Amino acid sequence: MKEKVTLVYPRCEDAIRTKRLFALLEEVLEPYDVELIETVNAFQPLQNRRIIFAIPLGISGINLEYFRFLKKMRTDPTFFEGSVGGIIIDGESELYTKSVARGLMFTANQGGCSFPGRAMVEGTKDLLNYNIQAMNLETDNLTAYHISARHMVKRVMEDQPSPKKQANILVLHASNYSKSNTAGLWDMVKGNLENCKITEISLRNGTIQDCSGCPYRMCMHFSERASCYYGGVITKEVYPAILACNALVILAPNYNDALSANITAFVNRLTALFRTNQFYQKHLFAIVVSGYSGGDIVAEQLISALSMNKTFRLPPRFSMVETANDPESIFKVEGICERAATFAEGMMKILVENE
């Protein structure tokens, strides 16, 4: 009996523009029993499912039916409760595929959908994004696209929870604890965690140097030793802690609708370790605080950088996104203690075995 997978495929009437994506889906989903959802009227809550979102974008990067789907997703906070998902985006431009994908992943994740590491596959106009993979696989770019999609679907179908008796959590931040609303919010969350070993490492100014793009062979040389040419706190403290943890928490204040420079430097420097270590079994969480707005933008940057690219698992509702401006004003936000406790409960549900 075939395993069942739900294919969420917002309808595009142009058969020519969807030909490449249709052929890919026909191949990679052949082993499964496929439930197809093409219209918003058929798009009802999908809980406890294995879901592949396949979005044809065309040259404009716009699929009108998809936006109708998106509206439904964003108005039901339990739409995907208990589900595991993966995303395939196919476009006729070198633009828009990843921005649409990470927005979709953030929205579905907020609705309770988890995603295994590297759960997004994109096909740009000329598939130039598969140059390296095709070279490594000794094949053409279209075949590399199909192989990537097949592997991603397999990860979605085989994904299983792996809680521990005691969670090992690594927290990375670049905050001034005496003034930071982001750090204050994390302290509230941390106070509700049980059976967790927590390691906190500061990446404040002067402790981290950004990646300068060493030649591939040099990077591999240091990667094989779980190190990096530039050394410092990254190789001495962060790399060993990354390898030891089963969950990574990023404290990410919103700086001009972007990750802070030091957190960005960490992501870039992580490449050296990633070359010889995959992070599929490690969960990503985030605490995001904005002074005004745009917390979703920062959360999406973490999704694309650390889950889509660096293979960290995205548990349901991986990010707690809040707004607070003046120092310590986070403690005055209505209902913040209850939401912090709920977020901590969600972390423990994923990370810690129930006795």
C-alpha cells in the first residue's frame, strides 16, 4: 500500500508554463498515493498530513490562486497542526522563487507545520542554481533539479520526531543583556523550560570576524578539523557547541529589517563546519523582537539561511515574534508571560521525551 501525500498545487491554467513542474511532480511523487488540492475551495485545514507545496510562478512571480491559499493559511493558526511539509517552487525568472518559498514556509510553520532541513527545492528560469549540484552529480541541471526534489520529498515522508530525555540547547546572541528586549524575552522563555541543558554564547563586537570567502580547498581543509582559518570564538566555542546540541536558539533583534551583523557573520562562518557536517537532526528556534515592525522578515531570513540552506529542522512555530521598542518595554507587553510560557511548552514538546 502506497504512503499518502497531499499535494497543494495552486492551479495555473497555462499548461505550457507548468509543463516542467508537472513533469517533475509526476516523477518524484510516483511512489506515493497523491491527494491533489488545486483550488482554494478544496483547500481546507490539513492536519497530521505529509504535504508537498508545489507553486508554479511563471515569469511574474505571481500565482493568483496561491495568494487565495495564503489568505486561508494566515487566518487559521492551526491550519497545519501536526503536519510535515516540503516546498517546490518553479518559475520562469531568476527572481522571486526563494522569496515566495520562505514566505510560504514561515506562514505554514506559524500554522503548525514542521519542515525537515532543506525542505525547499526551487527551479529558476534556466536552472543555473543547479550548476554545482549537476557538476557534482556528473549530470545536467534538469536531472539535478529532479534528484533534489526526490530527495526532499523522501525527507518529508520519512521525518520523525526525536525527543531526548534532556535537551541540549545552544543559544547564540549579540545582545547587551542589561538593555535588550530580545534577551529579556528569552529569559522569560527560559524560565519555563525543564529538562534542558542550556549553553549561551555571546557574539558581541570584537568576538567574531565575518567570513571572507576562502578558496574551497582551504575551507575544506579546516572543515575536516571542525575549524576555520579565522579562528576565534566561532571555532573555539561555537563549532563544538553546534555539534553537541540538538537545538539552536537564535536571539535576533530586528536591525533595519535584517539580522544583526554578528548573527549574519555567524551564519556565514558556519559554512566551514557545514561542509563536513549536516544538521538535519538539529532544531532551529528564534526569538525575534522588533522596535516597530518587520519581525516576520527577520524570521524568514533565518529560515532561508539556516533551514533551507544549512539543513536545520524547522519545528512548528519555530519563532516567537514580538514588538517592543524602549528598554525593558517587552515586560509590559500585554500577555507576554503567557505567550513566553506557551513558546517554551512548544519547545519542550519537540525536544524532551514525555515521561
